[in-house]
Amino acid sequence: SINISYKTASSSGSSSGGSNYSSSILSANGTNELEFTDIPSWATKVTLIAENILLPQTDSNEIGSYLEFGGTSGYLAANSYAYNLHYGVLQNDNSFNSGLAEVNNTPYRDAIALYGSGAHQNYPILSQVFITFQKVKGQDKWVFEGSASNRMGDPSTTTVDQKWFNSFAGSFTSTEAITKLKFYSHEGAAYAAGTTNYTGG
């Protein structure tokens, strides 16, 4: 399942001085895209938790998941998301490598790539995601940080069992209120919603 919760700024009339919280939960199973359209325009913090999101085996294409934010006029334009992704990968042979991932030597992306790589094909991928977005007070900017824990493998063998962990830190700017987000599968060409349906989550 994928859960988003949002927090609104404290109300001056609240005796407790606290904030308001609400959440939505959707199942990813059987679909290649989930869209949350009930984020209130006054939300100041959004948290996304994705549990046991499973993309099935493909014959040759890269698969992965992406996330985008938008408002009443649509989703943010290309190159709206500025962030770095730090990864650590435990390979099938137990060797380990890590580093910073950028596309075309730039931190600007059309969407937030939760996971996806040309090496991640031919086997299913199971992922857990936790990422929080917070609006900067008095600005149009949102900042975010979070992580995705992923596992690619063949359930019938122990020789194909790759694990990797991605952590994110970045920002985006929206001149209109954020009211929706889209979580979708990827197959083949970058950022294009694929035909691969989630089989878990």
C-alpha cells in the first residue's frame, strides 16, 4: 500500500497550538499509476510511505518507480526537481559499491526517481519508501528528504539477490499550491509511465 499524510500549519485559534493531520491510503496492486488528488492547498508537510511495492519481472526493460507533484493547472514542468541521490548497492556476489547518482551530469530531473537503473531488469523489484516534503515558510519552495530500500532478485535461487538503498535530499518550486501527487511505474524510456502493473503494495 501507499500512504500519504499531510500536516497543516497551526491554527491561531487552536487552544493546543497543534497542527492538523490527515492521510490517504491506496493499494498499488494491479495498477501502474496511483494519483492522490486530495492534498489540501494549505498543507505544509506531506509524507509518503510505500510498503512492499512490487514490480514484476520483465524480459528486457528497465523498471522503476517515479513521483511527481502538481496543482490545479497540472504537474510540475520538466527539470523542476533538484536533488541528489546517494546509493549503496550490495551485489549478488556480496561486493559493495556506493556513490552519488546524477543524470546527464545535472541534478535537475523531470520527476523524483525512487528507483530505476538499466541494471535492474529481468527480475522483480521489491521496494519500501519513506520520503517527507515540507514547504519553506513564506516561499514557493518545498524541500524533501527520504529513502527507498530496494531488493531485486529471483525467488527461485539465491544467486540473484541484489539489494540497494537510495537516500534523497532536494527541493522544488511551485508558484501554485500543491494539491496532488502521482506515483507511477516506469518501463523503458525515462519518465514515461509504463504498462507494468504493480503486483504488490
